[in-house]
Amino acid sequence: MSETKNDNPPPRKRKGATAVIKELVKDLEKDISSHPPDEQSRKIASVLKKEDKEHIIKACLLDYYNAEELKPYQAELIKMQNHLERTGKKMIILFDGRDASGKGGTIRRLTRYMNGKRYRVTALGKPNEYQKTELHMKRYIEQFPHAGEIVLFDRSWYNRAMVEPVMGFCTKAQYQRFLKKVTSYEENFILDAGKTILLKLYFSVSKEEQARRFERRKNDALRQWKLSEVDLQAQELWGEFTEKKRILLEKTHTEKSKWWIIRSDNKHLARRETMKLILNSIKYVGRSRTLDFSMDPDIVIPGDIELKKMKKEQKKYGAPLL
């Protein structure tokens, strides 16, 4: 029996994105070698090794994937923003927590495509001498949203419950008075009449990851401005900040005014899950029926659940770990 010839060529194997980018890198190398490069290009070409190129490819792919994964949620945030404007409702989002826990980066991703006329990011500095004589909440109340607006506080009035008592920026009496009155202030100034949505977010980073981020700030000229007096002592005072976090949750997490803990060692997951949390806080017209809005329970944790976990850790290890 004669052997039949197969005229059909074998199917081509589809190239993955990594393979395509590798080919582009090779083409770039050819281009560099065929044209007189400037000094910077020559240095880059000579320094990059094979493993360096592999690392760059993976990093670029990961950054691209993460950015693309956030876009559907960023589009939903615009829908939510339009709904707030139509209904005249207001939203206040507090970004509190440890230093270098990713608050600022999350705010930037949240607002990247939003209508700039309908939101404000507020980061208040130290109060002046006149403000120190007034109600602690007053200067924050002055920044509250108008109808249809979102205000994002990059650190909030809860500085009085965390940074200020640890660093000695307020008296013990001021600290205790704040804890006693703050939830009633929130109910009176914010939650009254149901027109305002209040979200209190506490970004929680591990001690090891915080140390790594601080080290990066020290060595990166583009990030050195982020280092503050508090940052320089945050690691040394880790235990004191942890204790203030425990008291914060114990005294100021209520049914009407809840805290949400955001685990932020993985910045991308923290940003994505924060978007989901915000989108789940209100019903709005045009909500996607196919997008996954379910939150990762390992990233987003209700304040009362976190408090229980901290108490268990304290009983077992002598102190909470986060």
C-alpha cells in the first residue's frame, strides 16, 4: 500500500503576548545596531541581559493586565458618578490607615477617568493656630460635598484617633473626647436625611511591606517627597499604631458608620477591591450585569470582623499582628 502524501500543512501555533513582545525586543535590538545610537541607548543595550529583558517583559505585561482589569470598574464609577449627580446625593470616602499603605495610589486609580467637576480629593495639612481653637471636625465639615459630588479624604478627621495621639500632636483629653463624640458627629453632620453616603476605609499593610516601601522612598528621587516625620518613626512605633487601630475599631465602628479594612500588600488587588466596595455602596442606573462585583473576603474585611481577629491574635501572641 503506497504512502499517501499529506498536502495540509501542520496548523500554526498561536503566539502568546509574551512571544510577540519578545520578537519586538529582538527587532529593537536590530534597529539599535543598524543606527548610530545616542549614549543613553548604547548604555541600555549593553547593560540589559537576557534575564533583564525577561523581567521587563513580565513587568510590562503585568502592568498592562492590571490596568485593563481596572477599566470596567472605572467605567462603572463614572456611571455611579452620573447617578449621584442626577439624584443629588453626596458621597464621602475616607482613606485612613498606615503610612505607605497605598491610599494615594488607590485614589489616583479611582479618579483617573471620573468627571473632574464632580469630585474633589482633600488632604488637609496641620491646623493653624486659629483652627486649633475650633471644633476638630469643623475644617473637615467645610470640605464636605455639595449635592451630586464625591469628596475623597486622603486622611481624615480620624487623624485625631491614630496619628495625633501616637505622635503627641493632641492631648489625652482631646483624644478621648474625640472617640466619645465622633460617631454622633457623623450621624448629625453626614448621615442625616439619608442624602450622604459615608465610607470609612482603613488601609492595612504588613510591617515588612511597609519597611520595603519606605526603603524605596528613601532611594527614589521621585518618591522622597512622600517621606514625613511620621514615616520615619512608623516602624519603631508599629505597636502603638496597632493599639490605636484596635481602639479605633472598638469605639467608632457602628452599624450606621462602619469601617472597612483593605489589605494592601498587593496594591492592585487593594485598588480593584476598593472600587468594588464603593460600587456596592449604592444602587445606580446602568450597572453592568456581567461584571463581577463580589468582593474578595481576604482583601476587604468589615471592621467588626477585623477587631475580633485582632483580639484573638492578642490573646494568642500577646499583641495583634496588623
